[in-house]
Amino acid sequence: MDSQPPGLRERKKAATRLALHEAALRLVLRDGLANVTVEAIADAADVSRRTFSNYFSGKEEALLYGDQTRMRAFLDTMRARPADETPWTALRETLVALRDTFGSRGPGVTGQLRLLRQQPDLISRQAAIYAEVEQELAAEFTARGAAPGLQARILAATSMAAIRVATTRWIEDNGTTPLPDLVDTALLLIRPAFPTPPTVPPRADLGRIPAV
């Protein structure tokens, strides 16, 4: 029976998940995705194959854990914003709040990301992550006053495209311009697409939207 307190257990799980992600990243950057096995990742993280399976379904998921974590933080932070904020204000303030998180990547990370983007097997999986985030973002924009359906989906797609293009530019330029600054510039370009004031009143139960 596990006698560790819940907080300690969760921290240990988070540390193991991060160790597996970092091990996968190191090995794939060195050897290429096709030449890296789950067993090798588990060995590099000093855990068993079974432990790996408790955290990730495969090496691709382990590699993309960083993306998933950042996107989840993005959605969770927006959901925590005041219910009366418009889609634009919530988006803008969320990215301001996450500025340090998205801008604190260490030296050499742009080269790593460039190499990862050359792995064909990761492209479709990464696209699926962003598509899921886009759907949830559209629902959040609807709750904050965007017209349901076409308008909310266009605003969500435009927002995600702005973030993706800014990130791509950052990678191509080897991080010459800080990523948060590029995101700021991209957001200003899409600002006219957002309704002001909201087209419908914000939903009263916004605070109870589950973070799925």
C-alpha cells in the first residue's frame, strides 16, 4: 500500500513523466525517431518498460508531452480568467500571464524544435493536439460572447494559427526575437477579427466549465 501523501505522489509522477519526455527528446535528436525504442527511452530515464506504459502510449506521445503541457496550461489559464472578459481580452491576458512560461526555453531549443519538425511521424500527432485545443478554444470563445458556430471556430482557428506562425518564425530565426514578442505582433494582426463588444452576453456558468 502506498503511504505517501497525495502531494508527494503527484510530484513524483510529474518528475517521472518529465524525465521520460526529456529522455525521449535526447535520444530522438541524437538517433532519429525511427531508431529509438520505448525500451531505450525507459532505460535512459532509469525506469521500467511497464512504468513507461503507465505514463505514455508510445514514444511519439512522450516526445510531444511538452506541447501538450503548454497547450493545457494555455486552456486552463484562460478558463480561470474572469467570466465577463471578452474573447479578445481573455486571449490577450492569458498569453500575457504565460509570457514567462512560453519565453523561458533554454539555449539551443530552436535547433531541437527544428529537428523534431523534420520527423514525419510527429507532424500528424502534433496537428491532432492543436486541433483538439482549437475545438476547446472555440467553446471558450462562445462562452465569452462569440457567436456559436462559424464565428467562434474562425476566431479559435485564427488564434491558433497566429501562435503557430509566431513559433515557426521564432524557430526559423534561431530565437533572435523573443517568442513572446513575436506572439504579441501576431496577435495585433488578428485583433480586428474579434468582436467588440461581445455579440451575445457571457454565459453565467463559465466558471464551471470542466478542464477536460
